[in-house]
Amino acid sequence: MFENLISAFYRIALTLHLSEGNAAIASESATFLVLFLTALVLYFLAWFIIKHTLIAYIHKSENNYDDVLLKNRVINRASYFVPSFIISKFAPYALPSFPDAFDFVQKTIDVYVVFVWMILISSVVSSLYDIYNTQEISKNKPIKGVIQIIKLIIYLVGGLMIIATIAGLGLGNLVIGLGTFTALLILIFKDPILGFVGGLQLSLNDMVRLGDWISMPKYGADGDVLEITLTTVKVQNWDKTITTIPTYALVSDSFTNWRGMSESGGRRVKRSLNIDMESVRFCTPEMLNKYSKFQILAPYIQQKEKEIESYNLENKIDNSSLVNGRRQTNLGIFRAYLKAFLMSHPNVNKEMTLLVRHLHPTEKGIPIEVYFFSNKQEWAEYEDLQSDVFDHVLAIIPHFDLKVFQVPSGSSIEQALIVLKEKV
């Protein structure tokens, strides 16, 4: 067939008064052009058949995996091999008299095939990644960085193969020849290499997952992890700004991951207030009688009074003075009240640590620290709970004959001076 085409084009070229040499070039060039156009027509025909059969079936299928292949253009890119196969198969017959031209065409086709393989394999890898993301494990083991390094290797190897094809060298010889540029390549790909190593450590050690709340003051990051890539980790801060952190920095620097708090079912509250030491005193019977009227506190006072009375009787304590033996204080009863109040609160996690304790006294009074875990982890609800608890604590303190210590303000000093003048 190709011989007949070449002969026909040759005769046409001679009728156009071309020389025999130019007629031979023109005839085989025209024949190759016909081959090229035929390859394109067959490609579009093959794609038409695929579109109305395989792709139509995929659209109707309930399986989501084939939709992923379609989305990443795997089938589309696989069809690119059709024209290259046809041209490679029949080019020797279209260019029989010009082996150098055929070698150029064959080398071009080889480069084209390598390029198609690169983008096809990349599409398959992207499809596998998308399928992986539909699995539950993807939430704990993000592999976007690994996928990026695989694609980088695909394009690097493909690029070397294209260069080797153009230069007419074996891939092994080319790699050996590039050995002297290894240091330069390492310098160029420093960030991807560090990112790949960091990404592997993050994934294998389960240090960070998508959706984790992390804090990294060095980079101004405090929010949820949106994306983990080969070179960067994106964090959406609470003010909705985006902070980008180098992946390797999460391995080389310190950061706080709040995942443990999220999974525990509680969020810690740790706050203190200062009590004026001059307001702390032993409880008189009148004070105990008043405190016993506090419903959540009554069982504690009764049990504690029995314990103290039993101790004082056993040790023959002289009760004429409050200093002798054991006695309850208003501050101790206040601490017991706070603990009972928190234990009865519906938004306090009863299964986690709950403390009401003294801290070291200072010139600003006795710090009473309240330490518990909230059932509410969402920021606004968590802050509301803290405020509600301490609003109540501040309001109840005077009922225990205690005073909160605070630095005197201008109005306080002014009132004190007025009282002093009146006494004088």
C-alpha cells in the first residue's frame, strides 16, 4: 500500500517539474503525512468508541473506583498510545529511502511514549491516592507527601529517559555521567528531600494528622491542620488565617498537638484566685450552722464534724480554746464546697482529674487553684463554662466570710482616706 502511495506522489511531483531527488523527498514526505493524519483519525475513532462504550459504562456503574480513574484521566491518557503505535509500526514503510528521517521520527516517538507513560503513571498514582483518601485510615495516616515524592521520582526518571533518548545514550551511562552533579541536585532538591524525610517521620510516628489542632508559636500557628504536603503543612488558625510551616520543622522543632485532649473527652481548666489571708479563720458553731444550710455542703460538714469530735474526744482535747485540737476553717470548707460544686456540675468531666488546692502563699494572698476538665471542647462553649464557674466562685466567696485579694484601686484608697478623716 505504501509503495503505491509513494509511486503516486512521485509521479505527481514529476508532473510539477521537480527533480528526481526532490520528487523522492516530496513523495515520501507526503506519504508520511498521510500516515500521520491516518493515525490521528484512528485515535479520534478509538476515543469515540471508548467514550460511548467504556466511559458510558463507568458513568452508569455504582462502583466509585472507576469514577476516580475517569476523574484523573487515566483512560484518556492511555488512549494517547494509539497514534504513536500506528506511526511507529508503519513509519519504516512510509520513509524507506531516508533512514535518517526515520531515525528522527522513531526518536521523537520514543520521547512521546516516555512522556505519555509519565503522565499515565502519574494519573494512576493520583487515582490510588484518591481511593486511599476514601478509607478511614487516611485520617490517621496522610500520605500526600509520599505521593508527591513518588510523582517527583516518576518525572525525574522520565526526564532522564527523555534526555538519554535524545542524546542516544543508555540510561545507566547518563546516570553515571550525572554523578558529578549529585551535590548540585541535592542542593536543588534540599527542601523536597527534607520534606520527604519529615513527612515519613510524621506519618510513621503518628505525630500529626489532618484535622489535628496544633500550636507552634515559632511560626505563629495555632489551629487545625488542613493539608500535609511534601514540603509544607498548612494550618488554619482560629482567626481563619492560614499559616504554612515547613514539613521538616515539625520534626526538628517543638510543637503542641492537642489531639490527646480531643480524644480524651475533656478540656482542661486550670485557674486560680487569691484569697486575703486575713479573712481565714477557725469556724465557730454559728459559722458551721450557717454553712450547713448550703445543700451540697451539708453532708461534708456533718461527716467532718463527727470525725473531728471523735479525734478530740480520743485525745482529750480542751475545747475551751479553738487553738486546741482539730478545727474546721472557713477556707477548708470553701475548698470542700468548690469540689462538691464541680462534682455536681453537668459539664464537668467526672472521670478525669478534679482538684481544688492551695498554691504557695505570696504577698498577694493565698492562691486557690481550681483544676478540672470540661466536657465542652469547642472553644466558645469551653470559655462560657469557665466564666460561669468563676462567676459563681467569686459570688459565693463572701458567704464563707472570706475576701478576695486585689490590689487597691484609686477609689478604694479614696474611700479609706474618707473613713480615716471621719475617725479623726
